[in-house]
Amino acid sequence: MHIELKWLELDQLTPHPQNMRSGEAESVEVFAQDMRDNGYSIEKPMLVRPRDSRYQIIGGHTRLKSARMAGLDKVFCVIEEMEDEQAVLRIARDNRNDKPAWFDVCLYVARNAVKYSKDGLTRADLANAVTGKDGKAAKNDAGRLGDAGEVLENVPHVGNIFNREENKTRQLSEIHKLPSTVWATLAHHALNESLTVKHVQALVKELRTMLDNVPACARGEVLEDVPHVGSICFARCAGRTA
């Protein structure tokens, strides 16, 4: 395996399309100020791979933004050859010590997993890369993260809606059990009502029972009125009256 250490100009670098971090403006500014004061530290090289005539970032997307903000021309990089799947896994492993927001992790697993083929990365592969867990623990995480990520794919402006400190992975993975047409609505509902996992489990159970007990031709009407129906079910499951 050929590895090279080299200073690269910022214009030679391109972000990876599966970068795990969706925002974190505060971190960008903190790093930028340190770079203004001390320059780019060779103790924190960026990890890149050759890509066409340029270099694709595997680890260091935030540092690139900070370097641009600080007005730097070059950054210190580790250049390593790697295949596409290896690059996707390395992105997660590079972020283990400073894990991205929970919703970014969920989206990473959902977007990169190959569901209907024996080839490609599985949810378990991706969960292992994120968490370092193996076996059954990785498989359990993989299911929750992937299901929650598929729900989040239907929710616009995820980073502006969910609090990175309030992990809603389990709530969203429960919502995944319902038809996809209501995922976005229920995700907002779970957030606005600050629903616990038990509340969401009960809500999903109520809604599924309701759908099972109406004719197929009427299910669309129930799904269209999910916010109202969800409020009634939530109130009932929480022991309140709506």
C-alpha cells in the first residue's frame, strides 16, 4: 500500500459525497481561529485519496472548511490509495473519536447500504465502521440506524429540525414500521411532542391496529389525517384525553 505525506493546495481537494457531517459551524470557526494563530498543524493531517487529477477527502472535511475560512493556501495531507467501499468505511472510522450528530450517522448507514444485492456494503458493515461493534451488537445497531436513516431521508432540513443532543434514533426506527407516506409527518410529531420510545411504540401500534381495522379503500384517508389521528393516539397512549 502506497502512502504519501504532502502539502496540497486547497483547490486540489474535493469533498467526498458521503461526508458524514452536515453542519457544525461552531467547530469550523474554532479550527479556523487556531489556523489563523498557528497555521495548519502537521500533527492533524487530512486523509485523502487520488481521484482523477485531484484528491478526494476521506477525513478532514471540517478542517478544509476551516482552512478556507482562515485564508490558508495549503493543508498537510496523508495520500492513500483506496477503493470506493473502503473509502466509505474509512470516513466513518475517521470520525469515531468525535462522532457526528446522531442523525448524520443514521443517514450515513441508510445511504450507503446495499439492501437487495449480495455485493456492496451491508448495514452491519457500516454500523461496525461507525461504532466499532461486531456481531449481534452491530446487527442490532445496523437495523435501528438504517431504518431511522430511511425515515430521515423523507424529512427536509434535518440538521435544522433535530437537536444533536437528543438522540431520536429509536423513535424514528419505530416510525419506520408504518407506511413511508407518513414518516415525515410522524417524525415532526415525535419531535414536537417530545415523545419517548415507549410513547412512539404505543403510537405506532395504535396506528397499525387502526389501519388493519379499516377497509383498504379507506386507509388513505386515515394516513392523510395522521397529525390529528396521531394526537388522539398519543393522548390515549399517554393516559391523557385529547
